[in-house]
Amino acid sequence: MNLSDIGAVRHTLNLNGTWQFCLDLESDTLVEQEILPPSQCENTSWETIQIPGSWEEQGYGDEPAYERLDTWTKVREYEGSAWYAQDVHVPSDDPGCHYVFRLEGVRWTTHLWINGQYAGQQDSLVNQQKWDVTSLVKQGEVNRVEIRVDNTMKLPLAGSHIHSLHTATAWGGITGGVYLDSLPPCRLQTLRIQPDAENGTVLVDCTVSAPANESARSMQLHVNIQHPDGTWLDQYSCHVNLSVQAHVDISSAGLTESNAVIDQWRLELGTEKSIARWSDESPELYKAVIRLHDGEQELDRLEQSFGVRSFAANGKQLELNGTPVYLRGYVDCCIFPLTGYPVWDKEHYLQQFRVARSYGFNHVRLHGWSAPEPFWDAADEEGMLVQSELPHWSRFFEQSDQFAPAEVLTYLTQELDGLLQSLYRHPSFVMFSMGNELLGPNGHPELNALVSRARDTDPTRLYTDNTGFGQLPAQGREGDYYIQSLNWHPPLESAYSAVPDTTLDYHAVTRLAEHPVIGHEHAQYTMYVRPQERAKYTGVLRPSWLRPIEESLTNKGMMEDLEHFQQVSGTHLVRSLKEAMERIRRTPDAAGVQLLDIRDFPGQGHATTGILDVFWDDKGITTPEEFMCFNADVVLLLSCKERTFYAGEPIHVDVRISHYGKEPLEDAVIQWRLISDDVILTEGAWKTGDIQCGSVMSLGSIVATAPREAAAAFRIEAELISGDLERTVANIWHGWSFPFYQSHPRSKRIWNTVAELKPLLGEAHDDCVDRIDGFQLLKNREIDLVIVQSLTPNVVDYVVNGGSVWLQPTAEGLYDSVETKYLPVFWNYLMFATQPGATMGMVLREQLALLGSFPHDGASDWHWYHLVNGTPAICLDTLPGVEPLIEVVDHFHRAKRLAYAFEAKVGKGKILISSLPFANLAVMKRPEAAYLFQEILAYLNGDQFRPATSISVAQLLGIVKLQTIQFTL
């Protein structure tokens, strides 16, 4: 039987195309008046518009007078009402058929008239807007359709990403389409196919409606199900017995109908072996064809795809089809850079899911919105596990004893009911949240009521009261799982979200809950801005944040550094992200993570957090293969408390595995090697046996020795091989080794005034800065270098007359110093201007003599952490021509020229000024710090210390604060 040959009994008039259109420029005056359609008014001046599409992309609206610095700006915009009109010929059909008028992708409030008769108002942002217009449509005639769309903010929900200025924008129009459905008199009024994965069946719930005068009609329901392999299962049939009861449909002018309710009709899908289960790795989809018959006559037919899967919380774990699953997620913030609204293109979503999956992601959270139907069809096909949300980000639920405005709660309830009704058939829909960051420390009864309502409506999904906020242990909260910020939630702090210690995890937070805990908006590290993306903005949006940034960089002469800044800050972002992601994978009771974001975020100050740009294009800072080392179903984790070692020191690295694959790993073997300068120094292997799914466990330890010769960067490469090479999992851990500190052979020719450096300077002359007599030092020629922590008149005098000085000021000793931290800017500076250390890593030029043989690759890495975290940067904006030696990349909004070290000629002498914490005794007990001090000291006592640029005494005093001394009388 070829079911596709059966003639359709339902008809849909696709009304997309050219419509009459006009902006309602007097809409504000209609607030207190009755709204009348243009057919009842005079002198309507019509233009045309295409449906689907927004007003702005078709030339309607005005160029904004206000260009935003913190987000993108539209080419044109219009907020108000607009009218659509069209004459639609409705073919003659069965006189008893029903008509449903549908709008998709509308923002926000709509009013509909058919043939001058008012059909009603709709206001859903995330569901189809529907009207039963049976009593208003004239068959076989031309019907006048008039639609009023109003995109003004009707409720205080402007923060929702579905229409925030920073994301999908305040768009207007009908962007999904307009349709008129003709439904047969005897029809399937409702249908719900609910797979029961545990029992290998589906439950069919449906309502059959027919005109009351046909209640005695003998009807049958036939169900045919197509297996994902293309074969058809045996047909199921049942008789339909209509009840003689009056049923009045909405707007149906009292048309009475008889109904038959078929409840919990269980259909077998075959033997256990033959049942194809939907999962993130194998998204198998069945197709059901449900036909209503009277003998051989087909009265109605519906087709629906479905997936057989279960998704549940079991203790602290999430389980997909009874197997633990780890959510490797990202946040989708409703960002559409060409349209400014969610697109209705399945291919668009298929492509973005394929890109996301190539980087290891299996989960996406919709931040304060729910996506159009093509998104869900694509997610079903690609195996994405999706959390949807109400279009909701507000402050109404922060106090548990204060209630939200009634109209807001009514609206949210309406949207919840509509979403659960429309999304139930999608196996990709597994989780739902009532909105973004809604709570104070404790729960709210109104959100709890929404969770309970959702559970009652569809108990096959998991629900939570909000995404991100509320404290654990949960007090007064309803939720099947919790999404918490693992870095902001006490006792943890975001400043330490990633550190060199790779043994740490987030158990301090996850232990506070009995339900699954997912990491909220994880990481949020940023890199330098990318003006080269401007050319991609060919739609209605422009990246207005770029102009002031480029203007600043041009005025400061920094545009030539742009590519270099992008490269090193992008490298720094990925290195930081790798550790933050591995930290959560080390957490044995974490259920998943939602990364913010896989793409850059255009608003809230422009957050360059993505490994991709907003167009889903690669930024060139990592590869899918590199990223999947720490973002796959199975991840090998290499854990060590230190990143830096003394040469020849023992190294102990714990090898752990986070195994959330679908099958156990059998006969597993660990192979490892320690490599430096592409030479394998040592290697080893051991058997681990079988590894079960759904756990984080230690597989043993690597014991090795740090490279013995000179300073070296090294890496440990480890891989797990299972079952005759059927599965290989690999990862890399980076470390550095340094020889023990050796005093400089000419240390007796150093005058040191920094007491904390005495242990490192051997025979150096130690005295206070007050006693420096530059005249005598230069005359006697016994001192080659003076080391000071403060700039004093006698030190200035000494350097001007030909002395060499290493000045190591503190933050208090500098003008306009900038606090830094190792990690990059969190989210962005404009939104979090008071965050500590709003910089983006370092730039280290090649052939940097100052560093000697201190290993580096030009960008920040973990052996710099203790040297720069909390270290003040020196601002060089007043020193044109002076090049930083150890350069700090400032955030692109401020764009200061910063350094941890620079050198210059002053008068006849020369000076190195550095802010690195060499006076911190604890830091100096670290191998990397002592070795870097040694290398810089060797540089200053060698022939390469020849600054190329001169600065005046005034410029020097404008950088470093002058301190007074006790003059000798």
C-alpha cells in the first residue's frame, strides 16, 4: 500500500505572497477607540509587502536617529501598527467543512477581519496564531481578509530575547507565513501520539468530530506506522462511536457537532529488537498516518512523525532511553544577524546543528524564547536535545511574597499551554524552563504553579522554575532539575572559574542538590573584536558597535595590531575555555553544561565569547577536532595540581574519564607519552579493563619526570583505546619545567633596594634607596644595575646621567595602572565595567630577548598565571613610540596600550620598568617566577639591553609616581 498516493482531504490555501499594506501612523489615537479595518474607513493609501517578511527588510520604517554603542542598530525601524489586506478566493468545498486562519512568526498583537467581520485578537510570540473563521468565510467567492499587526511592547517583557534590542530586535511583521486551512466536516479534531519507549508502544489520544446530524455514521480509524528503515508495520484499526452531544466551536456561530474521544489506544511497535529508539546519536524517526474512514471513503487524514525515546531524571543524572546522558550544550540567544527575527528555514537550522555537532554539542538551550517549527523539525532529524523557555526575562518573581502583574502571569500561562500543545510531537524537546534568571535566593509560588501545570499537561518532559538563579539547596522551588551558575554560586567565585590546578571540579555546588544540576551560561570568556565581519551584515542590521571601536583604535595607532590581538586573545579564550569545560567534566555529579556561547553575542556591550561568529562561521581560533577533546560524549581528563615543575622533578598526573557514551568501553588501554620539542622523552601504557557508562572515574596515574635540560614546554598526550581500535579517545595536557635558580655571576655589581629579592641576588649590594648616590656609583664604576621598587629623585638623577635601572613599581606607585587577571574579560566590559582585570591576555613578540630562554608561544598560557593574575599593567598611552616588551591586550572598548614590562632611554641612561610580582616571596618560590627573574636579570646585565626609544624625565614622571627620600645632611 503506497500511502502517499491517497488523495488529501484537508486543504491549505497558502496565502503567502504580495499583500496590500500600509503603516497605521495614527495607531496611538486608537487606544481608547474602536479599531476599524480599512474597508470601513475612507482614503486608505495602499502600498504592497511580501509575506513572509518583516516590515524593516522591505523598506518600511525610518532610519534610527540613535545609533547604539552596546548592540547592533537597524537600517530602519518602525514601532506601531500596520495593516495587511488581500482578496482571497476560497474554492467551493463541502458545505460542512471548517476553516482555520493561521499566522506564523508574528510580533506581536494581531486583529483579524474576514469580509468586514471581526474574528478576534491574538498575541502569541512563540505559538501559531489561529482563528476559527468557519462562520465568516464565503465558499466559492472572493473574501476580503484584513489583518492589523501591532509590534509595540504590550507587556513589560522587553528583556525576552525573542524581541530584545540586543538579540532578535523589536521587529514587526508576519515572518512565518499566512494560511487558510480547510478541514473536512468529519475530521480528526485533536491528535496526540505519545511514544512509550519502555514498553515499545505508542499511545494514541484523539478526538473525532462530525456534524451532529451524522452521529449515526459508521466510521473507522486506521493507523499505519512507517519504521525509520522505510518498512510499514501492520495496520491498526478501531471503530469510532460518536456521542450525541452539542459541541460549540470557537467563533462557529453555534454549529453543533458530535464527538468521539479515543483515549490511550496502545499500539505495538514490534519486538524489542526491531524498535528504533531516537537519541542524540541515532535520531530515528517514525511516521504515523492516521486516517478516518467511512468504509472505503477517506474522510480525513493526518501525518505525524515521532521518535521513540524516554528522557528522565534519575537521582543526579539525566537518562536518555535509560542510559545516562551528559548535556553538552550551548545557549541560543535568538540571534539572526541578517533578518533581526527568527527565520523559518529548516535548512538554516539543519546547517547550524551540523556545525554545533561537529564541535561535540548535543544540547541547546533557547534563552527566553521558543523557536519556529522548522527549528524543531531540524532538531529532531539531527538529534539535538533542546530546552525551550517561555519568552520571559523579568524581575517579577524575585520576592516570593510579591506577585507578578496578573496580565503577565495570564500571558505566560497562555504561552506555556500553547507550547506544550505544539511541541509534544518533537522528541528533541526534552526540557522546559519558565524563563531566564527570574528568582531571588528562593523559589516563587507562581513559578512553582507553572511547573506543576506543565507536569500535569505533559509528564514526559522535565521542567524547572527558571534558568540560572535561585540558591541551592533549593528552598520553596519546584523543579525536576536545576540550572545554576557554577562559577557565581557560593562558595565558588567567577574569578577562579579556570586555574592551573586541573584537579578541581564543581562538586561544592552540585552536592547541594538532589536533582540533576546543569552549569548555567558557562565560561563567558572573550577575545578581541573582529571588524572584518562587517561585510557580512547585508540585511537589516548593522554592527554599530564597530564604528567607535575602530575610531578609537585608529586614533591610538593600534589598527595595525588588530590581527595580532585577535590571534593571541582567541588562543587565550580557547585555552581558558578548555580548562573551564574540563573542570565541569571532572565533576562526578554534574549533569551537563550550557556554554555561553558557541557564537558571539551582539548586544549587552558586544560579547565576543564564541568560537564562531554570529553567522555560524569559524573564527579560526580552534578546530572541531581540538574542541571535541573536551566536549564529546567520552572525554579523557588529565589532572594535576601544578602546571610548572623544576627540571627533573617527578610529575604525577591522574587520568580520569568522563564516560557518557551509549555503550561500555571494553578491554580499554591507556597509552601516553611525554613530548618536548616534538621529541618523545618517555611513554607508557596500561590496561584499564571495561569502563561502564555514566560515570567520572580515575583510570590510574601517569608518573613521569619533567624534562631535565634547560627550560622547556612539554605536553602529555594520552589516549584511550577500546576494543581493537573501535573507539579512541584522546586529550593533551600542557606543562613547563625550569632549572633551579642560579645567581647571576655578576650579582656583586648590582645595587638592590628591594628586601624581598635578597635571597635571589647573592653578593649584590643591599641598601635602601635613600643611600643611592648616582655620582659616586658612576664615578667608581662598581655597579652596573640598580634595582628599585620606587622612583625617587636620586634614582632619576642616576639614570639621566648614564645609569641602568630596573624599576619594579607596585600599583600604588604607578599613574593610571590597570588591574589585570589571567583570565580574559568576562562577557564584556560595558555590561560588567567593575569586574577585576578587564583585559584579554598578553602579546609576546618573537625573538624577545628580555625573556631569554623562558618558553612561550606568543600568547598567554598557564605558566604565566601566577605571574600576571592580579598584577597591575602599566599604561603607555603617554609614551608614543615606546613598544611594550610584555604587552597586555586591553579590552577593545577602552583600548589602552598596556604592558607588564617596557624599556626606554632616559637622558644618558636606560631603564626597564616592570610590574611583575618579583617582590612577592610566595610567587618567587615557584619555578617559573624565579627562572623568569633570572632571565631578565641576565638580559639587563648583557649587551642586548639597548632600548630603541628615548623618553623625557617628564614622561617618566607621568608614568611612575615620584617618591621622596631622606636627604643626607
